[in-house]
Amino acid sequence: MLLAALTEWIRGAADDIEMVAAVATWPELLTHEAFPVDVVLLDLDLKDNIPVSIKLQALKAAGVPTMLMSAYSDPNVVREALAAGAQGYIVKSENADMIVEAIRAAVRGDSFISEELDVALSQSTTGSPKLSAQERRVMALYGAGEPVKSVAFKLGISDETAKSYLKRIREKYRVAGYDVGTKVALRKRAILDGILLQND
């Protein structure tokens, strides 16, 4: 019922978005005749015991950007989702216009989180600087050991843009009183701030 309502909601909110598949389970998505699609709006709460990181890896391998949707807005859950490769994260209580905006952002290759979530993320780690969703993704990938070229490739940006993100991240942390000048220091800080999982 909720899936049908969401489908109609999005169809009614945007003429430029074509809903080609609305399925209730992960296997149904992968086997759907329209897959791979341009964007997947994935519910985090499918309760199928398949880690979201596995789903995100599979979708990334298929070249499909993923916007996660959940009833939860816990900052740690959001950070883990972004670090795992989600293009963005929206809460189910958002209005249709916000969901449509998120889908369009994913098509463009841009990261997206609502302003409300962005504020929650920035306030949840005492003393840590406020990073954009894309900066968090760069920090997560680089902190996990990826070279700059690989970070750039995975995020669909140039090497120079990836370097500028890293420079900005380091400057923000420096201003906040943290030295993340080395890759090891940046990784430790990313783990402490919940941007990178301990086992990544």
C-alpha cells in the first residue's frame, strides 16, 4: 500500500521522472525487465537481512546511483549509508517535492541530503567541522585506503576536484583544531566521527 502511494506521489509531483519499476523486494528489483535503471530509490528497512552495503555495491557495479530512503534519521545511520556509497539519504516523512529533488540530484551525479538531516549531522559530533555529503563521501573513500584517482573515479569527478575536496576537508578540520594532514590521521578522524566504519 505504501509503495503504491509513494509511486503515485512521485508520478504526480514530476512529469520528467518516469517510474519504470515499483517492487517490494531486493530480488524483484534485480530481476525486473527494466533493470538497470537510471536511479534506484531504495528503502533501508526491507528487513531481508541483506546488508545495505552489499546492495549498494551491487547497484554501483551495475552503474546505478542509489538514493536511500528510511524512517530513521539517526546521524550514524546516515553517515554509514553515505560512506557505503549511497548518492544521498532522505527520510520518508519528506514531501514529494523533496523526494523528486533527490532523484534529480542522483541523475546528475550529485549527493543529496535534506537541510534538516544536514543540520543533524553537523550537530551530532561535538567539535567536528560541518562537511557536505560529498565531502563525507570523499573522506570515507580516501580514509578507507582508496587513492585519489580511485576516489575521483568512484564519485564521477576529476582528480583535481577530488584533491580540492580533500584540501577543503583538511582545512575544515584544521580550523576545528584537528590535524588530519596524513592519510592515517584522516582515517582515524573519519572513524571517530562516524564517517567511516571501523572495519572498512
